[in-house]
Amino acid sequence: MKNKNILNRQLISSKELAQRVGYTNDYISRLCRFGKVDGQKIGNTWYVDELSLKKFIDSQKGQNKNW
């Protein structure tokens, strides 16, 4: 498990989060690059604030109500 504690935030590798939530690693990395979720790139790996990703997922669920 790759976790980092940066500025008192628990960040988890995008690869690990991808496995947990069912998204691809590339998609989570793209969300970080475009500022949709909070994350930091260290070397070749994005480390993501899990709470930020959860908020993003929750906001997307609300948008799909009209389908």
C-alpha cells in the first residue's frame, strides 16, 4: 500500500484508489491534473486525497439523476 502523509493530509496512490472505487488509474490521474480532485504527483505516481475523490464521485451521482 502506497500512502503519503503530506501537509497533514493522508494521500493514497491513484493506483490503489482506482482498485477501491472501480475507476482506472489513468482517469484518477486525469482528475488530478485538471483539478477535479486534490492530489500531488511525486515522481511518476499521483497521490490523491481520498476525501476529495469521494466528494467528486458523490457530485457525479447527483448529476446522473436525469438519465
